[in-house]
Amino acid sequence: MKEFTTEVINTDVLIIGGGMAGCGAVVEAAYWAKPLGLTVTWVDKAAVDRSGPVAMGLSAINTYMGLDGKVSQNPRKPDRYTEYVTNDQCGLARQDLVFDIGRHVDSSVKLFDKWGLPLWKDENGNYVKSGEWQVMISGESYKIIVAEAAKAALAELGDKGQLLERVYITHLLKDENEENRVCGAVGFSVREDKFYVFKANAIVALMGGAVHVFRPRSQGEGFGRSWMPPWLGGSTYALVLQAGGELTQMDVTFVPPRFKDSYGPVGTFFLLFKTPATNAYDEPYVGVYDELKQWAPYADAKPTPTPLRNYEMILAIKEGKDPFWMHTERVAERIKQEITDPKAQKKELKRYESEAWEDFLDMTIAGATNWAAHNVDPLEKPMELALGDPVFIGSHAASCGAWVCGAEDLMPKEYADAFPEQYNLMTTVKALFTAGCGVGACAHKFSSGSHVQGRIAAKSAVKYARDHKDFTPTVSDETINKLKEEVLRPVKLFEENKDYTTSPDVNPRYISPHNFLFRLQKIMGEYVGGWETTFGTSDKMLETALWKLGFCGEDIEKIAADVSVNNHELMRAWEAIHRYYVAEACTRTRLARKESRWPGYYFKHDYLKLDENERKFINVKYDAEKKEWTVFDRPMIPIITSPTGVTSNQEAAGVG
């Protein structure tokens, strides 16, 4: 068996994750840590230049208020944004968290502009918008630009700043002298045979959401293709759970309506190009079903909430009216009708074609290759749309994530008792902060909102480290050794049993990470509301899922990893384990929910209605020592008093 050396790193602030929230956190942490003489350590499982959901690029910044007036359409303020997010989530949102993003997010967008991101601007220098909140960009290198800024900020700390890439974090460390407090993390390098122990005063967990907990539509040679990056393994949620923290809204996964198989973006086509979409019979499928009236008043909101638009696709599928088509060719037809001058018409058609292809090449290259593979010219033929597989992404049009403390001037006092100390974006565990996809009940952050929320979390973490400067992490050598043994258990199990069968992938003495994942996805898809059941489930189906998930829980100790070539298989093993905890949290939350508030994400056959008496957050906790789950609810407390007013102070608290 390989020998993994142990390396111990002491730091004041530990930032885990290299996505947009992670990059924002590093920029802000470095700013505040430098005058205090604090150390900042940044760890990512990949390489931060292309880490996270923005890895392939992006065509638009989806969250921008325009508070500085440099917007070519009507500026919108954070209160309207908060109202919009609440409506899109059918009435359930932590409005204090949403508003906090709204009042700060423009500062991150301005930084992107300053750092060199190509934002589209009109002849007057105003940002070009494609919707109420969207700013168009040429964003293939979006993530690289933002990551470079974060690395430069970290470098300003000199020897007090450190970046470690290709290091996978498996567990958080709990302090042995102070109850309910984290004091570090452990993990391993996927490139070197090293086991890392990080001891820290404050931890910011920003490892993103979770994909492939539900079975993806892309199977066989296409396995791994999904709308969100397939490497998002749910580590944020799993580690918060294992540390004893609360998760909220883990039932609210996002089901993306996208170009079929490529999972390519549809927003630019709908919002910028005004592209029509129809069912198989050339009929509209949005706004045509009376059944949506059961979801009043949210069905009357403008725009129609994402889960309700999705549900109309589900209703059309039940009527046998799929597939759905995005009629890119009709935009070309409209241009020909509106522009009669041949020269001007040709120029406009060329512009449309160029921007349509760029939309994919900026962020989902598979969309362009899918057009080519099907011999589709978007000027002449439509392309198929479909609902994707459910993903856990607290920064998009979904609400899963940790229950966190809000800003002092915004958070309702009824929430305060959940937090041992009052620091913005700290979880219910001391010294553990999160942002982006890690924050629950706070949808529609997207890339810019995740970045600025990472900055807010990092500022709080530095403040926490300053306020607790005399703290010394206490973790015994015995605990570290046990964790090292647990982390490397899959390696030992494989080495001891690989020769028991002729095929190392099939062995009665262990299970491979992929086979474990396939079992997990089968349970989730067939019982918990995946695309296999057209996103339908019920209490009885969920109870069956929990019974079968129990077997998966037992088999965690039997997952084996072949690291003879590199340590990636060990990473796959721990990704599968983290996904298991996400799956169980989702299943238990859906079982506790006695309504179908988001029917286009999942619906319950036995509670196929929206019930305003059930308008509450459902939270879960896990006791790692007892292996016991607790499910409970917390109230929805609005801070919006009218479409144009907020009860709390609207002045920005300020980030650096």
C-alpha cells in the first residue's frame, strides 16, 4: 500500500474552494487580513483558473442591480430584487440574505470590469442588458480573469498567503476543548501521496453544490455530461452536516430546461434574441394550463416563477406533446421581415448568427458541437429543448444550502437563537462560514452574487479570527491518525482484496466508487423525484428510498479505490460518500414537506398543491457520532413590506 506523508499547515483563515465564491473570499480576506497580520490559506480540489461552474465561461452576468445608473434600461434596486427572488421561489426565501446580496453585488461587477472582463457596452458606455438583471459579457475567460485577481490579492500577503491546488478536503476538524466549533480540516493531494492537516481559527467552506446525486440523462459514452460541472460532489453540504450544522431547503433542487443532451444555455435565446419555443405541435406551452392557478398568487407573478414554467413542460409531457423546440430559425425570419434593406438584413443576420454561436462557445461548447453533430444550422432549423436532471445549486434558481446568520441590520430577531455567535454568513457551527451554493434559502446569486457573498463571508471570517486571536486549535494526534486511517481506508481495502476476483471492478469484498454512485443515482431517480418519474414522488416512494439508502450508508465502509496510477480514484470515493449525505438530506426533507410548492422541480402525488400553511423552511441536522438525523422547520419571516420598501436599514454595510 502507498505511504502517504502527513503535512500540517497552521493558518488563521482557511478558504476551501476555488469557484466564484472562493475567488471573492480570497480577494476580501487578503484585504482585511493584511493590516492585521493574519495568515490566509486557500485550498482547491482542482486548479482555480478553471474551477467551479464558471469553468467553461459564461455569456452573461445574471445578477446586477444598476444602482450607479450605468444601465441602458430602468435601474432596479435591492428591494425589487428581493421581491423577484421570493416570487421565483414561490414565496420561500431568506429575504435578509437576498437583500444583502442585492445591496452589495454591483461592487463585484465593477471589479470584474476593472480587472478586464469584456462587458458589452453600448455607444454611450452603458452595459448592455438582456433582461431585468442580466448584463451581457464576452465571458470565455471570465473565470480566469477573476481567479487571477484572487491570486494577485493572495500574493500581496507574501509568506502569510498560500494557495494549494489539487487537494481534496474530506472532513472538517472539531475542536476538542470547545463545543460546536470547527478548527480546521483534513484531506489529501490528488497529485502527490500527501495527507494534509489544516489547523485554523476560521474556515470558509465554498466547495459549491452537488451534481450526479440524481442520475444524469447522459449515460454510456456521455456519462459525466451534465448542466452543472460533474465534479461538484456536495462537499459543502456533507461537511456542514458532519460538523453538526443545519442545512435548509435540501428538497429544492434545480431542474434546468436546456438544449437537450448538450445542456446548453437558453437564457440568451429567450431574453436577448426573444426566441420562440413550442411543443411538438407548434403550440406554446407556457401560460396555457389552467392547472397553474392552484399555485396562486405566485403563478401570477411576473415573470412566472421558474418551477412553474418547468411544470408546464411536465404537463405537456404528460399529454404526449413533447419534444419541445427552440425556434432559432424564426428569429432569422423575423429579422428578414423587419429589415428590408438587403445589406442591412445580411449584416443583422450575421450578427445574430455570430452571437448565437458565441453564446455556446463562451460557456457550453457542447451546444455548438451538438448543432454540428445534428447538422443543424440555427438560421434554418430549430433545436430540441428538455428538462435536465436535478442538481443541488443554492446560487441559481434553487434554495438548498446551509442555514446561516444574516447581517445584523437585516436578519429577523427570530432567527438569532440558531447561531452561537452573530457573524454574517456563519453557519450554526462556530467559526464555520459559507457562501455561494453553500448558503440555503437564498436563490439567484449566480456568479456575481456568489462572488460578493464570498467576499462578505471572508470579511466575517477575518473579523472572527481577529476577535478570537487567542484561540489555539485543539485536536489530538489520536484523532488525526484515526481520520487519516478513515480517509485512506478505500486504498487499503482495494489493495487487500483486489486479487480476490479476476475483474477488480466487481468484487464481493468491496464496491467501486462508480458502482456505489450508480446505486445511489438509481434510488434517487426512481423514488425521490428524478427525470425517470417525470420528477414525481410521494411519501411512500420516499420511505422506500430511505430504506434503500440505508444499505448505501452501510456500504460506505466498503468503498475501495485503486490509486496505482494516481489518487483520483480516492477522490471519486470521497465524492461518492459526500453525495450520499446530500441524497439522504434531500430525501428526508422531501418526506417532511407536505405540499408541492415547486412542482417543476419535484412534485408529490399525495400532496399535489401549494399550501400556504406549509410556507416554512425545512431544516435537517446530522449527529455524526450517533448517526442520527433530525428534521424540523423554521418560519418564513418577510422583511419586505411592499414592492418598494424594506423594513430594515437599506444602507450597505460595506465590503472592502
